[in-house]
Amino acid sequence: MSNEAANCLFCKIRDGEIPGTIVFRDERCVAFKDIAPRAPMHTLIIPTEHIGLAKDLGHAEAGYRVVLNCNADAGQTVFHVHAHLLAGRVMGWPPG
Ligand code: AMP
Ligand code: ZN
């Protein structure tokens, strides 16, 4: 286990080392309620394994964006939930 994972709050919630309200768990992901919800329903969904994907791909320092498109107005075309990891260029805000 990396030092980063050893000190990770969410890994500790996943492992029951600190309390959390877990609403879903399988071998791939864990979902639990945010401690300071910003909406009536605010759930955090994490991969079970602590991964540093952008870091591993060499894009963490410069910056990257993770996007989930949800339904038609957001431009989703494939309706199996998926995250886009975008890096390697400067990005504008708001996204088009
Ligand atoms: P971010 O700032 O995008 O990394 O989001 C971190 C989220 O974790 C925030 O929405 C926090 O409210 C939430 N959070 C922090 N500590 C806890 C905790 N002990 N249990 C559940 N959620 C937490
Ligand atoms: Zn972690």
C-alpha cells in the first residue's frame, strides 16, 4: 500500500477504521453519504482500490479534468455510467 493510501480518509471509511454511512459496496466500488451534504442527496462513490490514475499517466501536476455526462442535455450518448479523464491541454470554463 502506498503512503498516500495509508493516510487516506476514504480508504479508512472503506475499511471501517473511521465511521461512515455506507449505502453500497461491492468488490469494485463503495458508496457512502457525504458528511457535509451539499444537496438533499449527496453520496460519494469511490473505487474500492485507491488509485492515482492521472498521476500514473503523468498528468497530475499540470492538471486534468474528470467529467460525468448524465443524460441527453449533458451530451451523454452511451448510457452505461462512465467518467471521462481529460488531460494534456488547457481547458476552458464552463465546458461547452
Ligand atoms: P473533495 O473536496 O471534492 O475532495 O470532496 C471531499 C468530500 O468528502 C467533501 O464533500 C466532504 O464533505 C467529504 N467528507 C470529508 N470527510 C468525510 C467523512 N468523514 N465522511 C464522509 N464524507 C466526508
Ligand atoms: Zn484512498
